Amino acid sequence: VQLVESGGGLVQPGGSLRLSCVASGFTFRSAVMSWYRQAPEKERELVAVITSIGGSTNYADSVKGRFPISRDNAKNTVFLQMNSVKPEETAVYYCNAKRPLEFESWGQGTQVTVSS
């Protein structure tokens, strides 16, 4: 199982950024895909999740309405569109793939820095 994130970088407050995570080594369409983030000296927290069947989504309250998650099963890719970003959202963003009782895997993370 391999997850490779990309799209991180420096963005100004109020700006937008799109993260991508390309998956390989498992049947992507059957996995629940999530984005987490970890800010310095803080615990890793769930940002958004999208299910395998039906593509239902769920979000942390802090990002609802701003960070839509989506997936392209044909390209084995999950996205996180980050809009109206805030300085406190500076963190390393991680992609997560899970099939309950079978496996869970993490990407290496991509740094997002929100600063003017």
C-alpha cells in the first residue's frame, strides 16, 4: 500500500490550495479515504473523510463548508480542496486509507503553511 500526497506549499490567509493523494497497492474504490492534519506540538486530527461506497463525506466542524473532499476512483486519487485558509491551519496534512479489519495506511504528509 502506498499513498503519495502532493499540492502542499505556502498560501496566504484567505487563499486556496488543492491537495492530492495518489494511492496504489490496493483496491482504491473499496477503501475509506481521509485527510488528517498535525500542527506543531498538537495531536493529529481528522479533517475530512469520504466513504468507499456512495462517496458520503464528513468533516471536522472547523472546516465544514471550506474544505470539500472528493475522490476519483478511476485515477486512484483523493483530493482536498482547501478554501479560505487560516494561519492556524498551518500543518502537515496526511492522507489515510482504511478498510476496516483489513488495513490502514498513511502517506508521508505534505506541509501546508498559511502565512502572509
